[in-house]
Amino acid sequence: MADHFRNVGKGLDKAVESYNQAVGSLETRVLVSARRFSEYGADTSKVIPDIDPVEKDTRALQTAEMKGEEGGEE
């Protein structure tokens, strides 16, 4: 069971990392280009809302049994 929770935690951490990379790419590449659309006569009346990065960490397993220490089963 502990292995399953570790895998879920790793998956969540990876998802947060990927999300934050996507937000960074949006801000540094996509929005920079999109701001120039008005130069080409595009309708820019719609505002793109701010997207905040996720600043949360998964909670680490704390007990020895869940960490696989001291003879605890995994």
C-alpha cells in the first residue's frame, strides 16, 4: 500500500511540475506573441485571465511502516 501512495505522490508532483512548466511557457511564449495580434488588426478586446502556478507540495509519508523502515511491510 505504501508503494501505491508513493507512486500517487510522485504522479501528483510530476503533474504540478508539468502544469507550472505549461504556465511558464504560456507566459513567456504564447502571451508575448498574442500581444502582437493587435498590430495585425486582430480583435484584442478579450482579456486572457491570469493563470497562477500551483505552489503546493504533496505530503510525505511520515510513519516508519509507510516509509518501509524498521522492518515495516510495504
